[in-house]
Amino acid sequence: MAKSTAKASPEPADDVPARRRILDAAFSAFMESGFADASTLEIATRARVSKRELYALVGSKQEMLAACIAERAGRLQLPVELPAPTDREALARTLVMFGTQLLREVSDPAVIAVFRLAIAEAVRAPEVARTLNTMGVETSRAAVRSIMSGAQAAGLLGGDATGMADQFIGLLWGNLMTKLLLGVSEPPNAREIAKRARAAVMAFLQLHPHPDLGYASSSR
């Protein structure tokens, strides 16, 4: 038989940008080895870059951590398209939209993994928790406070915006976050998320009736 002269197809070029590879490798290394034990050499090897490229494109291990968390924390920011509430029905819709997004994004396994990393490294590397709290937790809480402040300005709610924001988040999550962190509950599906968000909003608005109605009831 004649020997084939066809050449083997070349390996496909890796078109994933080096910075993307570094951040993916860093996140995997942090999850597997812990932030304190993951080395820049390990990350560079996984990302198929030199340590010089690693530092030039991203920076120190702390900067890699911040970038990894920032990517995921960015998903918790308030959507710019959410309308300012002008009445109680609009407020309810806004809270349902935000609650739905918050549940969906935080329940994502990649985001839950970041929370687990922060908990696991709380003693050895407290900067993990501080970064997550600043870029993720406080970002979402600030978004809820903004909604509450807007509703107060429109005369739709009375009370303390910070306290109401914390209360709404508590109603929204219940013990779901604890179950997700422990791995004893699966992330909720779209229908379960929508149902949970609506129930939290209904409970919140029942606890905080319109200020005018509350005044009228208390003056009788």
C-alpha cells in the first residue's frame, strides 16, 4: 500500500487571551489549593504563561484575587434599566426584578464558590473576605438601599432605608444561602427564583404599608 503523504492537521491555536487564561487559572488554583497556598508559579503554569507575563498582565496574587472576585461581584450590581418607583405597584415590580437577579446570580455555583473560598480562608487570608464584602456583598446591599431611598423620596415607604434593605434581603434569602454554602441544596431554578422573589416582596410590603395608610390607621 502506498504510504499516505497527507500531513496531520496542526493543533488549533489557543485564541483565549492570556489575561483570561490567567484569571481562569488563578480562580481554579484558589479553589483547589486555597488562596494562601496557591503559588504564582502554579497559576502561571496552568495559564501557560511566564511569571513575567502574569505580573505584567494582571499583577500580584492579591490583584488576581480582586479581579476574579470583581468579575463575579459585577453580576450583583443593580441593572441600570430598573425604573425609579413612582407608586407601590412600580416599587413591587422593581423589587421583584432586583430580587430575581440577586437570587439568580448569587445562586450560581461560581459565585457560591467564591463565598466558600472566603469562608475557608477567613483566618489565613482575611483579604479574601474583605474583597468579597466590598465588591460583592456591599454592592448588592447598596443597590437595595438605593431602591428604598428612592421609594422614600417618592413617599411610598417610611422608615430607615438601611434597615429596610437588610430586612428585604433577609426575607429574600431566608436560609437558602446557608444551604447552598453547605451543599445540601441545589441552586433554585428559574420558577423557584421567581416565586421566592415575589413572596419576599409581598411580605416586605405587608410589613411596610404606604406611610399615608399607616398614619390613617394609627390615628383612628
